[in-house]
Amino acid sequence: MRIIGLVTLSLFLVFTGALARDKAAPLEGTSNGLALTPPMGWNSWNKFACNVNEKIIRAQADAMAASGMRDAGYQYIVIDDCWQGTRDKNGNISADPVRFPSGMRKLADYVHSKGLKFGIYSDAGDKTCGGRPGTRGHEYQDARTYAAWHVDYLKFDWCNVGTENAQAAYLLMSRALQATGRPIVFSMCEWGDNTPWLWARNIGNLWRTTGDIYDAWEGHNANGYSIGMLNIVDMQADLWPYAGPGHWNDPDMLEVGNGGMTDGEYRAHFSLWAILAAPLIAGNDLSAMSDETKAILMNREVIAVDQDALGVEGRRVAKDGDDEVWARPIGGGGRAVVLLNRSMQPHAITVTWRELEYPDGLSAAVRDLWKHADLPKAAGAFTAEVQGHGVVMVTLKP
């Protein structure tokens, strides 16, 4: 009896020791191999919020294909919150029959027929932010449903979660999606509250770094939660080491074309998202774009920086009051550079080769990505006049 007792005690100690180690160890996911460059697409929330329906989604897919956005690299048409109906007696989620009478599979087929991919939204809690049924307790069931609907992208929100652990909740949904066998990009939206950049590399393909974007140069909207474009940039400025192919810091969707900023400010917005290797998810009405909005969203030279295969997120390499320099390495030994003027007055801004980790005497070809023009070669430094609330964006290639 004494020997049996010692063996039992030893096994108990081994088990509890392993359990303690498991609790202390970080939860690990497995990469799904998707989003090797930042995802590009459109999401319904910024423009339509909960006022979304099948007609709107079809119109956005039509416009993405016809406008040239698809050919410029945009792929995903993503329905955000408020598409959900009820769960049936077996717990299966359905689409709102009034808003989406054809159902999600037929809508996905329509989006796919345009040469695009189809995305959808849910929430880790009992209810979504808009009060529709959430996914808690139905993770594998909902993942199978999304796969049967031919979903290609899931945005997963963080409302009504109670005391849930974010890392565990997102890992559970990540595993559920991968278990379907269908390639589904996983977009995590818990607003950076749980520092996902520290643990989500192999759980999500992209994770929000801040609260929701507000269609303004800077500041907060009336609810005090949504924040301006530059506020978001500042909050993400030091997170560059955590991004790379398949796992991206997400500063939220684009506001280009929604009317809260000037065209010059929207060019700055788009340039900064590109230098940050951010997902380029348009949030405007694609069926009613101005020519200037189209020119911004479909600037292929800026998009090429965002989509550079090295996947290195840019960072702020110099700051002098309102004048800033942001830069990232790009393929072939080049650098992409954004000269940002936060003030209302025009300023001459200089980037030095030392800030770019180039030898002082190196000669580099200069390309202005908004003028679509080659500039004179530069050595040691490059200087440009930058309009107030504006940017100059260039590539430098030795």
C-alpha cells in the first residue's frame, strides 16, 4: 500500500506539474499560410454601419470589378455586423431573411463570379456589437457554416465577451476555421486591448491595434471612442517589429472617400497605411466614387509599397515638431519614404541617408509616387516641399 501510495503521489505531482506548465505557457496557434501580403478589399462598416443588405453588397462587388479596383489588387468584399438573423433549433446561424433574402451562399457565389472573394463578420461574445447573435459556444459549428457558404475571410469582433480570455477565444476560433479545411483569412478585432501583437502571430492573419477609426485628420468623435487617423498612426508607431508575411498590425479600415478629410489628407492616410504595411480595406461607397477617390485608392505605385513581398512594416525614423519621416525597406535594397507634414503650413522636409541606414555617398534614383514622376538622383539626403496636412511619398533605389 505504501508503494502504491508513493506511485500515485508521484503521478499526481507529474500531472499537476505539467498542468502548471501548460497554464504558464503561451497558447500557440498554427499558421494558416494565408495573407502573405496585407489583405486588400472592402468592408461595409465605415459607410453603411448596420444599414447593410444584399443589394448594397452586390453593388459594391459590381463596382470593385468595374472600377479597376480588382485589377489593382483588391480582392475581398466583407460584410460587417448586422447580417445575422437567428439560430435554428440546432443552433445553426442564418442570415437576416429580410436583408439577405437570397442567403449567404448565393451572395458568396455572386461575389466569386466577379473574380472576388467573400468575407463575413462575427463576434467572440454572446452577441455582436450590433446586438445580433454572437459565436460564443458555436465556434466550430459557425466555422463549418461559413465554409459551406464559401466564405474566404472572417472578421471576429470583441463585444459582449464578459470575462473571456482574448487569447483563448481567438485561438479557439482560429482552430475552428482551420479545421474546416477551407482557406479563410482570420481578422481579429479586439482593438489592441489585449496586446495581440505579442501572441497572435500564428492565431490571426491581422489584428487591430487601436479603437475604431474616425474620419478625421486627428482627434476623437462625439462618442469619445473612435479616433482620428493620426492618433491611430501614433498608437501603432512602435509596433513594427511584430508584423510580417501572414501576420499584420491592422490600424483599421480606410476612410478614403467618406468626406471627413480633404483629398490631400486622404492621400496622406493612404500613404501612411502603405508605409505601415497595413491591410488596405476600403470603407467608402465604391458605387459612388469621385475621380480623386479612385485615383487615391488605385494608385498602384503606393499599393506596390504596401504589398512589397519583404513584408517589413515601416516606422518613424525622424521627427522635428510637425515634420516627420517614415520609412521601410522594400525589395532590391530600396526604401519607401513618406515625408509627413502635420501642420497647416507648407514645410521643406529632409530625409538623410543615415536615417535610412544608407552610406552617405550612395546615389539613389528617386520616384515620386503621387506625381508618378522620376526625380533627379539624390545622394546623402533628399528634401521636398510638403503641403500642410500632406505628404510626399517616394521610393529610393540605389
